Amino acid sequence: MSLRMFNILKRRNVYSGIFSFFAKDNDFKQYTVGLNETIDSYLQGSIKQLILWENLQFIRVVANKKDTDTEEVFYLKEISQEFKTDYDISEEMSLIDWFIEDNNSNGDRKCEIFIVSDSTLEGNQFVKSFDGIGSVLLYKVKNSYEDEENEFEDFNDNDFI
């Protein structure tokens, strides 16, 4: 079996893992989809497998509001001029790079990371349905995100801490 075929089969297993959880109990779930839910679970250390689309366009930005000394973390699609006017940026990194770096250096949040493409049917479905970011959790949790309107919006880390 070629390496390419092995990787495709491995990705299909990852997709089928996350897709299979949707057919289970509605009150409790063992997966996350979308930016907010997935980052929240990652920061809690509750992710077993993190699945990221290779073209995920979010940036993790650490910044201070210009009139305070409080450091905040933001997840943005792009850094606007208005943001630069209001904040002093101390760090910016692609979200995928940050996940990989943090996962390798932080023992509390170790998980398996899969970078996937949308070139397969399953990958395309993952990107279109879940905005290219999701996870399989270590354990089942109460389904608390079901009423959120749009999980693929910019948000601040402090909303979850």
C-alpha cells in the first residue's frame, strides 16, 4: 500500500469517527465543530483528536488594548486597521501553527492533530459542514452549543476563561 493511500484511509477513519458521533445521543456528545466550541474544548484539555482543514484562515493574536495592560487573546480571520488602532499586538500566528506548537509544548493539552484537505468527498463535507475545524473529545459532554447562531465568528479567549 502506498503512503498516499495509507494517508487517505487514515483520514477517512478520522472523518468517519467524527461523523459517527452525530447519529448518537442528542443530549450528550463526544465531538466539537466550529471555532468557538473546538477552541474551548482544546483549552480545557478535553480533545482526543483535533481535525483542522489545511486552509483554515484564522490567526491567533495576543494583544493589549492601548489604554490598559490587560493581555487578551483573539482568533481573527484578519487583523483590521480598526483592531490595530485599538490594540498593541504582541504576537500573531496562524491558528494551525499555534495548535501544533502548543500541542507539542503543553502537556495538559496533548491530542492527536490531523490536517485534512477538501480534496476527498469526506474532506469537502467536513469543510462545508463544520467550517474546517472540529474534534473528537476524550469523553461525552452535555450538548451546550446547539443554540449558537454562528460559531465561525471572531471571538476573544476571555469569553471562555
